[in-house]
Amino acid sequence: MHPTGEALLDLVATARHEVLLVAPFIKRPTLNRVLRAIAPGVPVLCVTRWEPREIAAGVSDLEIWDVLAARQGTELRLRVGLHAKLYRADGQCLVGSANLTDAALGWSGRPNLELLVPGQADDPEIEQFERELMASSVVADHDVYESVKRAADALRASALQMLGPEVLAEAAPTGGGTDVGLSGWLPSCRSPDRLFEAYCGRDDRMLTSAFTDAQRDLAALGVPTGLNRAAFHAYVVAVLEQLPVVRDLDAFAEVPRERDEMSGHLAERMGADIVGASATEAWDTLKLWLLAFFPERYRIKPPAGTEVFVRGRRLA
């Protein structure tokens, strides 16, 4: 057995209280092999990223959702822009370059050259990383799973000229994409209904400033080139579903909220990340995005008078 995979199996087998698996790319057979080495009843927290382009290319498997959902005491979280690989069993951990794939762990005919270095969970840097990871990740649920699946299927149907899996595994998303701190991002374009036209390079009905804002947002979202309208929409929805600020506001809007309530909650949630715009302006822009990309989930009621933001069913 390849030393990297053996080291990981040996580590998780020692766990008595908790196992933490953090990797951007996870394949279902590899995850199953690691889970079998963990004692029954030991809670497992798994954190990964679901970038639709990577799912479509087969770099990661969405099916890990089914695997983890079937195991008692297991939680799956998603972190946009995740690059770190960390595996912890109680107070011991391994940190390095290896994803949860057979190639990375040496369980394939063409293994990668990878590194996993032992460490201690009480190392201040590891403790800080875990705190930031939890604060900037979201719990995966069926809605997110379906959104990412639709986006990956739409990418394939759109005949996107994607990079091969080996290149994708090392390449950052186009234009900086989801690796540029989306956990603190807020949209700046106030014409999200025209975002696809800006994506296509047509700005005849957009002010220059709006077009510039749209290009900035597209770069932050990491939307790949060559998508048709349906694939573009599905991709943006899948990314928005995984943003902590969107999930937080969605939960806050379980009951109808007035405009001041939503903007106040956004200001509290984002704090110093709201720069160059008031909380009300920031909410007004984000609200337009939610209404544009989740028209069946959100609405404004009533259309005149005091504005109330209403959330319907969670299904996108």
C-alpha cells in the first residue's frame, strides 16, 4: 500500500471522538475506503468544495452526499475556494497535498506524488484554520446538492470545453473565480437580470458603470466561458447557494422581514466587509440578485408601501 494512503487509514482508525476530513476533491470509492477504517459511532465531519465545473469533469463526486447521509453522526459542509487538505483524528492530524482520491492516496495504477505530514490539532495555526473553516463553510443539504447537480449537468449539455481532470485538479478557476474570498463577497451589479448579456460581452443596454460592476462580479464568481443562458443561470445559482451570507439571510427570512431588518442583519453579518456602500444599498443589490436567480423562492410583498422580503420554499 502506498505510504500516504496507509498513513491516513492508520490515523482515522485511532479516532475515538471525532474525525475531520478536509479536501477539495473527494471521490466516492476513496471516501468509502476511509470511512470503513473509522470505528462505528465515531462522528465524522467532512468539508469539501463543489465547483460545478469540477463536478462536471469528474474531479469530485457529488455521490459522496449519499455516502455521508447514510452514515450516522456524519456531517458534510461546503467551502467555496477550499484548497487545504487536512485530516484529523481527535488530537492528531495529517496536513499536506493529498486529496481524497485514489490517485492522491496511491490506490491507483498511476499514483500522484503527494505529501501528508503529521501534526497536532492544538497547533495554533491549525486551530485558527478550523475556526475559519467552520465560519466560512455551509452545511450541505439536498437543495445545494440539486443546484450543483443541475449546474454540472447544464455544463455538460452546454458542450463546455472543459480542462481535463488532471489539469483541473491543479488549476484555479478562470479569472480568479471562487478562490478570491467569496466568503466575504457581495454583488455590486444592480442589473443581475442583464448579467448574462454582460457575460457575453454585450453592454448596449447597460451603463458603463453597471457593465464594469457585472464584469467584477463575474470574475469573483468564476463563471467559466462558453456557457449558454441555461448553464450560466444554473452555475450562478449553484455558487450562490454555497455562500454563507446567502444561507444566513435565507434562514433569517424564514419569517417575512422588512427592508430595515434585512439590511440591519446583513450589516451585522458582514461587518467591515461592507465597504463603499451602506448596508441598505448592499442589501438592495443582493436582494435583486436573489429575486433574479431564485424567482420561485423569494418575492417582495407588497409591491407598494413598506417593503417586505418574503421567502417561500427552500427548493431552488
